[in-house]
Amino acid sequence: MDAREFFINPADYALPTRDELVAYRLWDNHFHGFADSPRPHEKYEHNNFYVERMGIERSIAQEVGGTLDKPFEAAPFEAEILKILERDKHKLSGRTPVHPAFPEKSCEKVKKWIRNGPCIAIKYAGSDVGPTCDHPNNDPIMRLADEIGCHVYIHTWLKVGGSPRLPGGGNGKGESTPMQVAILAKRFPNVPIVCGHTGGDWELGTRMVRPCENVLMEYAGSDPHSGMVENGIRVIGADRLVWGGHGPSRSYATEIGKVLDADISRADRMKVFGGNLRRISATMFRKKGMNLEL
């Protein structure tokens, strides 16, 4: 079946057609197309059907050059992943994961996979062993990101726990909060940073990064709520929001619905759906000799 074929006409149900979705120029900031599978290339190909169906222009894979829990080990079928990145470079890019417990090895990875390789950005997964993104170990990695001109994605969450119970008190040892992202961002104001999942709590998370103009908030992977995107525009502005599908573990329809549900202008939707991510990625695309229409 062609991904562009639908059993029903979406317009009959007040839903966007595929052509309308294509017109939004969706860039998926959060794509797990190669993760947690003994055959990541097969997982990618299967999920790609739904990427095509939803009219997504480009996906950013979060695990290239290592898995999220083992960032310095060669991933299974790494050669096949590299072939896919080359074959689909018109619609697929990659981030490579680093680990702040090992800043020197992380910098070596950044040079290999971003400066001299196919990836366009850094991924902080948030390990169980720490440290978090505000630790001084991160500074050489961030200095290199600034030198290369790439952006940095940081998984964040605010798990309630601890004694007394506080947002973030239940986080893993290496799982960063938006507050810690703000600390790091102030040290490196020239590096664009994407604060993942809006910290899981979009009301608190967005306010925590408000003073840091180099921090963008990501709408992906957290529970969908009406008002979350409007809140982001009200608190930090439409130029600092990005969208992600979080496939295949999340529904693209649900994630897209977060932005379509918002009572905002079409121009702001275009920024959230892809314009802002293209802007902070433009330097790396230019350095890799790829044309990028902003």
C-alpha cells in the first residue's frame, strides 16, 4: 500500500490532508528510527511508511554512532545505518549521543560523527550514572559544539520525588532538568540548545529556561495537553519552540495534534513544525555542502 493512500478522506472529518501536512514542512526533531532493535535498519524501513504517510519532510535520528545507553560502542549494523543516512540524506539526519562522564571520548565522537561525519548535532540522553548537563565535565563538549557550529539536544524531565518531594527530585542520577539546562546555557550563550520534552512539565519547564534565549523547548514525547503550545509562545515566544514525533514509540497524529490544536497563527505553526529547527541546523547543513531552504 502506498503511504499516500488513505481509507478515508481526512478533510471529511475536519482533519488535515497529507498535502496540507506537507505544506507545513514538518521536521521531526525526535526520531528513534534506529533504537533498541537487533535489526535497526528494518525498524527504520518499517517506520518510514508512517513518516511518508504524515508528510514529514525530514527526521532527526537520535542514535547514530552509538546507542543511547552505550554511546561509545559501535551499534549493531552500523554500516547499514551509514548507508541509509547517505541514501536518504534528502530526508534524514542524525545526532550522535555523548556522555558527560567521559568528556574526552565525547569530544572524539563529536569530531568523528559531526565535524567529519554525517551527523548534524549532539544528543545528551541522561544516564543513570551521571553527571547532569550542568556539571563542568560538559564544558569541553560545549566548547567544541560552539566551535563546530552544531546545536545540542538534551533529554530533560521533572520527575516528582525525593524528600521533600519536588519536581526533579525523582530524576535519575544523570537525568537533567530544565533548570540545569538553563545553568549550562548561561555558560554557552552562543550554542543553540534544545530542551527535550519541555521537561515533561511544560508549565514549569518553559518558565525555567525563559531567560536563556539560546534554549528552545521541544514538544515531543510528553503527554499531550491543550494549551501547552500556546503557553510556550506566551512565555518564551514562537521562535524558541520545536516539534518532534518521537516515533515509533509515540503516535505521529498525537504529536502533530499538539501544534494543530493550538490557537496560533499559521506562521507560528510553521516555525514550530520545522522553521526553528531548520534555522539552528543551517550552519551544519551549509558546512556539509547541503542546500537548505529555510
